[in-house]
Amino acid sequence: KAKAEGRKIVAIGTTSVRTLESAVNRETGLLEAKASATNLFITPGFEFRIVDQMLTNFHTPESTLLVLVSAFAGREHILAAYRHAVEERYHFFSYGDATFLK
């Protein structure tokens, strides 16, 4: 309903991104309620169907989570954000600072 009304879908964390993108019907674009596991591995080139924006931590280098956020926001954009975070001494990983991506 939110997408049909033109509202943005904001995922809080990469697990939520994978969950939502796994639950969307690729033909209709609608979320389907289901109880299942996912093996979705999001890499650059992935077509996001439901998530428009994301709040997430600064992830470890060479992690699959860094690959996911790069797929979402673009590698160069993420690298620039991470350079800024290092320069400004942001905290990384699970108990660190967060970033809002759109």
C-alpha cells in the first residue's frame, strides 16, 4: 500500500533489506507474507524492488554487508562516505555510528 501511495520504504538494517527484498513478489512488486529463510545475496547490479532508503551501520571492510550497501547506494558513493567517516573518526561496526542511504 505504501509503495502504491508513493511513500518511501525505509529498511532499518541490512537484515531488514534482505528480508523485505526476499518477500517481494518479483512479478507484482507486492510483499507476500510468508515464513521462510532466505539465501538472497545482494551484490552490485541487484534490482531493488521494495526498499527505497536504508539506515545501517558502517560495516567492516570486505564484508558481505559492505557489498550490500555498495549495491544499494553505489560503490563510489559508499567509498566516499567511508573516507569521510574515517577522517571524522566515526565508530564502525555493530556499536558504532550509522548512515542513512537513499
